[in-house]
Amino acid sequence: MFETSISHNNVPVLRIDGKIIGGAANALKREMDKQIEQGKGGLVLDMAKVPLLDSSALGIIIATLQFLKKMNAKLVLLNPQHTVLDVLQVTRLNTILEVYSDEESATSAFGS
């Protein structure tokens, strides 16, 4: 369900495959925590293969965003599917989350 790669400017890109509902949300939290502990200064969540996420997944993403902001780091979303974008727009979370359509733009948001 999760695969992490490091971008050209040393930003971890966490690729998620599948729905993030129920127990998968907790697994996402553990994986994000693991990447943050490795201290790369932020995280890109590649959501291209995520067709659906629930409120617990949204809560975990927002909590992680807030935690990273306190550390002067950031969390950005990469290429979310239309259904996920719709959820972000309805909940107005698109106003606090940075969303990018390509990996170069997402990783460039962290500077060099």
C-alpha cells in the first residue's frame, strides 16, 4: 500500500495505493510518522492511486500537516484523484493543503 522514494532534492515522496479508510488510515499515520522521524524536512503524499479517503484519513493528514508546520516543515499532496479533490473542496481543506499535479512542482515547493 505504501512505497517511498526520495526526490532529486531529497524530499521523501510517499506513494499510496488504494483506499484510505478504517485501518488503512492508521497505517498511513504510522508510515508518515516513520518518514518524519527520518528527518527529511517534509513529505509529499502521492495520492494518484487513492480513489477514496474517509474522515479519519483527513484528520490524520491535517494533524501531520500541523505537526510539520510547527517544525518549519511541510506536507503537500501530489496528484489526488477527482473524488479526493472533491472531498478537499467540500471540506475546504484545499485552502490549507498545498496540492500539486506533478512531482517536480510538488518537490520544488520545498526549495532546494
